[in-house]
Amino acid sequence: MRKIKPIKLSSNKTNTTEKLTSAEMWKLWAAYMGNSMAACILKYDLQHVEDKDIKTLI
């Protein structure tokens, strides 16, 4: 399987003191919560899965 390389993201904003909008903050919070939940679920699954084939997929 081929590895996926990360891409470099850049911001078009040059003013770093500019505050985020409420929509931008919500999107960051939703992404953080989703990623945190996924990490917890995967950790739980890895501890409790019994099938070796399924464990390799997780």
C-alpha cells in the first residue's frame, strides 16, 4: 500500500492578529471533538476486539 504524504497548507491571511469568526471557531471545535471521539472509540475497540483480522484493520 502506498503511503499518503501530508500536503502543506498555507493561509491567505497575512494579519495574524485577526480574530476567528464564530463559524470558524465552531468548525475547529467540531473537528476537535470529532477527532477526540474517534480516538477514544478506536482505543476502546483495540482493547476489546478479539478477531485478529479485525484488529489489523483497526
